[in-house]
Amino acid sequence: MEKITRILAIETSCDETAAAVLEGGRALLSSVVASQMDMHARYGGVFPEVASRQHVLSILPVIEEALTKAKLTLADMDAIAVTRGPGLGGSLVVGINAAKGLALGSGKPLVGANHLEGHIYASWLYEAGTENPPEAPGFPLIALLVSGGHSEIDLMTGHLQYQRLGATLDDAAGEAFDKVARLLGLPYPGGPSVQKAAESGDPKAFKFTRPKTEGAWDFSFSGIKTAVLYTVRDLEKAGTPIPVEDIAASFQATVIDYLISKTVDAARAHNVTELLLAGGVSANKPLREAFLNLQNNGFKVHIPKFAYCTDNAAMIAAAGAFRFMHGHTSGLDIDVLPTWPLS
Ligand code: KG4
Ligand code: ZN
């Protein structure tokens, strides 16, 4: 009988301390995320020094909880996967050192994983015991990766094979949500706040032009954000109350339309019919709906379960598992890679 690979994964790239246990590359046995969101809310964003200190406090209890929930021990694992980057250096160091310690103590191989690859592999996950597991994504596929630090469109020709077709020239999509939230006086974290405000707004109330880029599949979000800024400023100057909900809805609709149309264009240009959505912004409900609707246009669509959209270790376990199954392991001398690209 073929042996099933079991991976313990650790993720500390930003402000979530997370650990997970995965079997066979897809079946999730446990996923634990200790969020620091409340701690950073008072700063209006992630405070790196606070994040790394909090990771130090949470990391071991989170790993223990992940193993306990999976009803397994370190001895049952085949490898330990950990995020090397991209992310905050001081935060990544905590996860890497914990993983190295566990690998050294247990004699298990270490697998350094890319956080962005993790977001992509979130679409392979399902909870162990699921009766009819979803079909795994097939290749070639076009991935729309939209998070707080990255926004890009990639062509995946096989497992772990990426060709970047386009990327943001300035802000990331999630960053634009966070900045617009701040402009509108909405609470941190910005993405969910904008989505909530937009629910009671008119998406056609304001017209924010989608910036043109030289590269057909590149993005620019800072122009849309600046258009929101000028709108708010003009209304304030005129003494008009700010229609926060309408602005949030119009901004969100513009961004979604922009993301979807570029993804579809890239897919058509490359004769690809399989699409994958990834990154924290994939938690956005209207974006998920719009992406899912592409099924009606002849595309096969993959969207991670809501719980695995924003940062978690389950996705790192999946990416780490595929790396490990393809023969990749890392030495105990690996360092963090805060700006590590996907391709
Ligand atoms: O992937 P992620 O958790 O962290 C990074 O790797 O960056 O993404 C976080 C980003 C933040 O900018 C956050 O505002 C955005 O994802 N986000 C959302 C939503 N939930 C999270 N953006 C729009 N709508 C949401 N519901
Ligand atoms: Zn992320």
C-alpha cells in the first residue's frame, strides 16, 4: 500500500500564528490560527514588532493544538513545512526557528514553503472525512492571486510551475481595500469593513475609472484609491455628508470588475479554461460570486473555502506537501526570504 504523506505546517508570515496537519497533500486533519487582529487594530495596521513578539508567545501552543486536534504526534509526520517568505522578516524568523527546532529534534525533513504558493494550493484542500472531495484543479490554469501584499495573474502549467503574466504596478488589491477603508473611516481590517459597508451602498453611485496599464495583464490600484481620496475630499470641501456605503460599493465593484476582466482576458489569450482564485482578497463575497459566475462562460472555477482564504497554515501544508512529494526538502541552514516571489 502506498504510504500517505503527513505534513505538519507552520505559518507566521504576518499577524496570524498558525499550524496545521495535512494528509496526502489535500486532506486536512487540523488547522489552528491564532489571530493577532485585535492587537493591531489600535494601530490601524500590522505593527511588525508587536507581531513577532506575539508569534513567540503563541507558536508552541498553536503547534501543540494542531497535533492534538489531528490526534497525531510529531513522530507521525513525514516532514515539517514552514513559510520562508514573502512576509515580515521578524515574524517569519519565529516560524522558521520553531520548524528548525522540531526538525532537528525529531529528525524529520524540513520543507521551506512560499507563502504565495500556499495561497494557490489552498484550492487543493478539503477537510479529512469529506464524503465527496472536490475535484483538484487541473492544468493549465490561470491563477488570480490577490492579497494584502501581492496582486498578480499567473499561468500554471503543472504542479509548482508558474509563469507570471502580470502584476500590480503599485498597491496590492488588499492594500487598496485597506487604504480606502481608512479614507472612509472604516475599521481595520479594511477588506471586510469595505465589503460590509458596500452591502448597503449603490455600486453605480460613483464612477472610478479603471487605470490602463502597458502590460495587458498588469494592474494599478493606486489610481482607483486616489480617485476615492479626491471624491471624499471634494465632498468634504462642499460640506456634503460622505456617502460611505455608496463609495465603498462603487470602489468594490470597480476593483472586482477590473480583476475579473483581466483574468478572463489572460485565460482567453492563453486558451486556458481553468481558473483559480487565491489570496486574502478571495474572502470577498461579491468577488467570489463574480468569479464563480464565470462557470456560466465556459470556465472551470476553483475558489478556496472561506476559512483558507486569509493567512493560515493549512495552505502552507498543501504547498509544502506538493513540494515534498516532488522531492524538495530544505537544509537546516535556510533563512527567511521576506521578498521571495512566486516565480
Ligand atoms: O492573504 P492575506 O491574509 O495576507 C497577505 O498575505 O497579505 O490577505 C490580507 C488582505 C488584506 O489586505 C485584507 O484587507 C484583504 O486581504 N481581505 C479582504 C477581505 N478579507 C480580507 N479584502 C476584501 N474583502 C474581504 N472580505
Ligand atoms: Zn497571505
